[in-house]
Amino acid sequence: MAHKAIRMEVADFADQFLPLPTGVLLQDQPTWATDIFASLTEGGALLESEIADRFIDAINNGNVAPGLKMAQSPDKPEIDDVDDFKQKIDAAVYKAGDVPTDGRPHWGDQLISVEFKRHEINKDPFDDRDDQALDATAKERKKVRGQIISYAEVVFRVQHRTFLFMLLVIGRNFRLLRWDRSGTIVTRAIDYVAEPEVLCELLWRMSLQTDEQLGLDPSATRLRPHDRDYNLMDFYAQERATDLATHERVLTAEELRSMGTPPVFAYVRASFSRSLVPSWPRYRLEVPCGDGVRTFLVCRPVFFANGMAGRGTRGYIALDCETQTFVWLKDAWRVFYKQLEQEGAVLDRLNAKGIAHVPTLLCHGDIREQTTRTSDFWEQAQTAAEPTIPSSPSGRVGALSSSATLVEDQRFKSSSSRKRSCTDVEGEESDDSEEDTLRRHMHYRIVVKEVALPLSEFSKGQQLVSIIIDCIEAHQNAFQDAEVMHRDISGGNVLIYPSIVPGTNPKDRRVRWSGLLSDWEMSKSTRVEDPLPLPRQPPRTGTWQFLSVAMLSGKPKPVEIPDELESFLHVLLYYAVRYLRSTCPDAGEFIESYFDAYTRQNGVYTCGKKKEDTITDAILEYRRNQPIEFDSPLDMVFGEILRWFKGHYKVVNYKAVQAKAAKMHPPLVPPMEHPSPDGKSLTSDSTRTNTHTQPDRVAQLKAKVAGKWHRARVARPLKPSAEEEEDAALLSTHDDMLGILYEALDSAQWNPNDKVGDRVPDDYEPHWPIAQEDGPSIRTVKRRRTASMVLHPRGHDSDVPLPGRAAKSMFK
């Protein structure tokens, strides 16, 4: 959903989140000068930089938060690749020993983020008015809100946190915010010049909190250069002569003699080495393992999901402290529903069944029962007759009134030229906009053996088909043997796993690239019913670009085998168009119109026209009468399987129409009677003048068309032909699609040089504008996708997927 905020009074905020340690009393706080902020009396006339200078001097010189210091960073971004947008938050609070002196934000060291704005109402992203009405200057508010959301996002990306405090200073007013993966809790705006004791007490309380109480994850130990594990990471990042090249081949005798135990592929070590970015903090992470824990060393994630609200998934190439081997570690805030099984539990079942081409589970578990808390306060505010949060009289700040209400949901577009742009931030705001509730999230980690390559690394079209086959077989075996439906087939979850397998000669060993179907977190047992639909919207899991036409219809339905097979077809088409030689003149434009477009009807996002027409008409073309052809067996694959889906949707739509017509077939309900002014009964049409002069003839004419009267109410597609019904039946299992793909795989018509590189240029500019909030009720539009992906790309991190524009980095 859009990132929601809960308003909370300062007293409640202090009691809930900044408790006094045992033995510490309010009377123990220092006595601050009543004029500590005297230099900011004219705050309404000061520039942001002037406000920041005077405010920080007052806090630091007054020693308001002992042991902590505030430092500015408004002009210089981080040196290394911490954030693609080179953001520069105004300031932050640091531990006294970590205060930066170079004017850069040092995202990894920030304890409390701080942003300054001029004293203008349109600079406040929140609205304290009880009616929650928006100002005429709401557009500027949205920009500020987008800006602070993006700052919180960077801190959560770089650090390992359960939540983050942020101080927002707007001229003479301040707000304190608490961010977690469910939403934001924000205090009312308070004039700190008039009431300096409120802000000073809050900052003093912060100085008394433990790292955990300030949001730092206790299961993640920060490593410093003098730590053994820090240096161990450097040691294992160094290139080894024994590392194996990645390409498929029969291993030489020398390679067999010299390779390590276990063997390490060069791409794995190189990727781990690239993750050791100087400006990114290094951590030792705990992951539950049975009754104990295992530890793993990580630095920069290979993959991170964009956005604050949601799962916040990060993927790492990690070093196992126990075995000194490289593994894949995923850190996420999973949706905490009883119906949803942990991904590790699913993989454990699949591994126990011996299902190939799925990750091998090493360990997993929820992290120290860490859950989001914003959702708890949201539920209180929604269920209470008078939305309040209990207030404790323990603190002086409790003198203010207590309430918890929804703060105006401010959508936004852009910030200044040095901040994130509209389209870059908007994905966060729209992440869950089809759901009007706050979800509770539980912190979770999972570690698997395989460190895979992204699908974009395939070497030729024939190999691409082979990898897709492996993953379809994994899906089939999981469905048949373990009764599990994946429900998120996407380009980011179909991976390449190089491994050493026996050769044709029993003595030989060769490197083989096989498919790996990953990310089973959205999977569901076929033995249980689907969970209840989300409020006001149909449930929809998966990645927008690869969902079936049926799943994008806006109508609730369970994920079925044809939906999953269609998703595999979309994956194959995406990578074929993007990387293989074809007659498509503009791969970027086709990808944008086919995979990213959507139609918006009555506020619901549904399938874009290009994808729907291609699937239901079985015609693959760039534009009308411009077919897309690959001059390879793929032409037969797409031609045949698209014909099956055309038949499938013909059958599905016809059955739906027949069912609707059957409901309307009984006689119409007699006209409702209404009392006339004189008390007599009148039928609903009795007020009209009856001009029928031949009632018997009229009755005869109506009788002749009586059956068609009901039939005409429903648009009737043509009845599927016998051939179309046969085609549709081919999608009821995996076998026939696998058969076609195997025919293609074994064809002699492949060109080994058909991969021509990425056909979407780095400077590709979208052809269509992003969607606007207001406009026609039905339209086809586009949105920009903002994920940053390298080895393990994913299209979306929301549980209710929404469309996004195909950024160049989306599915590399």
C-alpha cells in the first residue's frame, strides 16, 4: 500500500519508544537554558542552511544528547556507490566517536537522520488538521514526503535495522518520526523555540537508549577494520588460481587436479569481492539453525528492493563463518500471516522430496521475533471508536493531548535537482496502493547453498530454452510431488546455476549450466484454500511483468497451472526479445508496451493491451503487420504455445459468459409496485403513456424474442472450436509445453551466435509518460520501475504487485 503514517502525540511517542532506563528519573535530565534556541527565534525568515547551522550548534554546544553529536552533510554525497541518486540528507545524529568530518552523509553510521526545511506550510509533508484536508500547496508537500521516505530507504538499505528515528525540523517546528517496514509514526508539529524542553527531553532520552532501542538490529554485529572477521572477508575476496572459469566445457586434467574443495567458480568470488565497498559497513549476521544459530559475513547486498513499506528484501553473497564457503543469504521482512509458510520450510520439503533445480536450504528462521510495530498502532487507531493511544503521565512531555490518527497520505513526485526524482521515488509510494491496510511484517533470513547467475548471462538461445525447461520441470515436480505452487514465476526467479557434473565419459567432469527456480516465499500449498482476499481488492501475488493475463484481469482467482505456464512463456519472450537477434526494431519499446503497460479501470490496475492482444490473438508482432521473428526454433515455440493460450482464453471466456447467462436465464422479477397519490398500486412503468394499440400482437412479438432478451444482455464470444478446446487442454499440465520446448532444444536449426547483447541501450528513454493519479477511468499508461539489480534481480518487492516501467537495470 502507499506508505501510511500514524499520528501520535509526543507524550505517547516518548513512553512507547524512548523509555527511561531503570534507575533514571526525569529529574536527572540536565537543565538546559530556556533560550537554547534563541538564535532561531526568527526561524520563519531563515534559509534551510541557516536553520541547520544554528540548530546543530545549539544541540551540540548545549550537550543536549550526551554521547551523541549532530553533523551536517547537505552538499556532498557518498564517494562510493551507496545510492544511485547521490542523495545528501541535511544532517544526522552520530555516536561521538563516529562523527564524520568530511561533510558526507555516512549512511552506515547514522543513528538518527535529520532533515531541515524552511518555515513554510508547504514544506511540511504531514497535516495535523483534524479534517485532514489538503492545502492548495499539496504538490510541494508530496515532494518533501518523497524526499524523507527516500532518505529512510537508504539508511535501511545500508544498515541492518528494525526501525529508524528521524528528526524533521521545519523552521521553528519539529516532528519526530519512527520508520519501519509497515509505515511511519509521526508526532504533531511542535514549536521548539517556544517549548524547548520538549525537544531537549526527547533528545536526552535518545542518548540513554541502547543500540537496539535506537533501531539497530542486535542480530547483526557491525565489523570494524581491526576485527578478525573483517579481515577474513578481505582474505577470501582475493582471486585464487584454483578458481574455475564459468563457461560450459569438459574440465581439463589440470583443472581437476587444482580445483579447490569444494570448487569455487570465479564469478562467485569476484562478486563477493565487488560487494566489499569501502563506504558500506560490514556485518556478521545471525541466522537460526535448529536450536542454535549460524553466522555469516556480508557487506553490500547484490540485490536490494526499492521502497520503505514492504518486505525490504536484500540478497547477499555471504561468507559462511563455519565452513568459509560462499553462500546466498536473503534478508527480508516477510508478511506475517499464518497462512503463509516460511520460504525455508517450503524448500526443506522440496529438498526432502529430491526435487531438482531448486535451491538447497542450509538454514533459515525468524530473527529474534522482530516485527514491525506501526501496524499495531494502525490497528488500534482503526478499531477504536475514538482513535486514541493510551497516554502515560510519567513524562513532562505527556502534558500534551494524546491521540493517534491517520496522517494525510501524501503522494509525491520529486524533490530538488539533487534529490531523487519523481519517478524514482514513486515506486515506493505505489508499492501497495491496491490495499488499504497496514501489514505486519516479521524479520526473516534464509541461507541457501547456490550462488547463481542472472538469466541474462545465458550464452545463446538454445541454452536459454534449456534453462527454462529445467525450471518448468522443477515447478512440475514441486506441484506433483510436494503439492506446492510457486506463484511468482519471473525473470528474477529463473536463474542459471553452473555446476560440475559427470561427463559423457565416466571419467570426465564438465561444467554444466542448469536452471534454478528460486524465491519460493510466495508459494502456497495446493492442499489448503487460498487466504482471504485483501480488503477491497483481489489478491494478486507475483511480479507484474510476468503475471498471466488472467491474473491481471482485476478479478480474484487462484493461481493455476496455465497461469504459471504463461508466466514462463513471458520470461522466455522477455529475454529472447531483449538479448537475441530478431526482427523487432526497438526492443525497449516492445518491452515497455508488452511487460510494463497496464490499463487502469475504476482504480484497479489490469493487464496492458499489448500483452492481452498477443496472448488472446496468438499474434507476436511489434506493431500491426510487423511480426517478431527470431529465425530459430523459437518461432515455432512462440507460434504453437501462443495458439494454445488463444484457445485457453477462448474457452475460459466462453465458460464465464455461459455461467453469467445461466444466472440471468430465469424469468425477470415482476416490476416493482409503487403507491400512487390516490393510494392505488402502480407498476414502475405506469406513469408512461401506453401507445400500444394492438396488445395481442405486441405480446406475440415479445414471445418470439423472449429467449434472446436474456441472451442479449451478455456479450457472447464465439463458441470455441473443437481444435481450440484441444489446444486449451494442452495447458492443463506441464507436459505438452515441455514437449514443445524439448523439440526446440533438440532442433538442428539453432544459430550458436544468436545472442547479440543487450538490445535495450543504456540511454533508453521511455516513450510514454508515467500514470497520473487523476484522469479518465479507463486508460493505458506506464510507470517507471526503479529496482537496482545485479546477480539476482527481482521485479517487485510488494505482495500486491503493481506495474512499473522497464528501467535498463530491471532484468539484466
